[in-house]
Amino acid sequence: MKINVHAGHTSQTGKACGACGIVKESVEDRRIAYAVIQILSERGHTVYDCTSEGSSARDNLYKIVEKCNAHDVDLDVSIHLNCYNGKAQGTETLIYSSNSKAKTAAKRITNNMAALGFANRGVKVRPDLYVLHRTKAPALLVETFFCDSKKDCLIYHTKGYMKLAEAIADGITTKTIRQKVKDKITKKNSIGKSNTEIAKEVINGKWGNGADRKKRLEKAGYNYLAIQKLVNKMLKG
């Protein structure tokens, strides 16, 4: 795929820095957007970073759309953080119309984000948003979470920006969280070792300890929690 990705608003030092709450939109949306670009690029997709700086909110939008329209792509993706009254929470994705070709990807992204723990606010039609009706390719805008919500920010800090970026990237490239779980199971079965065999190897020290063990097991396609449960059971026995 060919994809435009950008973080909304200008930098925190500019005049259009976006929402500010417990965290700043112009800081965190860049972390997430750049991670999305990295993940998609590593998967072999052509990705253009259309993040821009502007002297005002309007100037910033003009420059973003100008960058986006300079490329022939399959999808334009805008990354934002929401903000309201400190009580609103959740994730949502915005599209230009109910007939938008970006609608399917928008649904996947929202569902993937909700699978991380955010309330699912769904996909909403917003024809008034400049970046959605001025870009020539199908476009979607991800309101990842509310930057003034304690609950949302706790989820964000617990999961980390890479998890959010992965959920968005997976939604763009047609993978849902459920499909990823199936892929892990398939990968695990193809290795040819049962959880019991791996648990015995863990006890014998072949998979390291702590965070290193978890990382190595998951990279190899195994369910870390299931393996660890078996290990604990064997040790108690």
C-alpha cells in the first residue's frame, strides 16, 4: 500500500498546538504517528510523512493537505488526541462520508484501539473537517484518546505509544486484533513444540528471565501467560 500519515496540528511551540490536558496532543500524536510510519515502512509499505508546521491552525491544515496531495496514495491517515471536559473518554475515527472508501479501515482501527481498553466511540462522519474533504485520496482521522481523561491517559501510559501505533497500523493493513491472535496461534503450531515442552525449557533456563523471557517467548510465537502458568504449576508440583 501507499499511505500518507501525519500528526495533527503544529508543534507545541507553535500557534496551533492542539489540545492540552494531562498530556499534550502535539507531543503524543507525533510519537504515535512516527511509530505508525515506522511499523508500516518495516512491513514493506510506502509511507509519506505529511506532518507539517504552520503559523496558525489554518496554515497548518493547508500545508498538511498540500503535502498529502503531492502523493498518489491509497489512504490518508491523520493522528490526533481528543479533548473535552475531563470526563469524556474513548477512541473514535472520523471519515468524510458514510460512503468513504476509508470506512472499512476506520472501523478496523477503532475496534483495534478499543481492544486495548479504550471505550469504543465508533466511526463518525465529519464532512466539515478540512483534512477529510480536501485530500484527494480517501482519508480518515483517528482521535486516539482523550488527553484530559485520567482513565484514557492511564491506558495510554500502561500500553505505551507503540501498542497504539501497532493497532492503527494493523487496521490500515487489514489486520484486526483477533486476526493477530490467530496468526500467533498458527505460528506457534508451526514450530512443533507444545506449551508443556516450552514450559520445561523455561524451567531449565533456556528462555531467560523476566521481561527478556516474555519478549523471547512472544517473538517466537508463544503465549507468554499460558507458558508461565504452566511453569508455575510445574514448580508447585
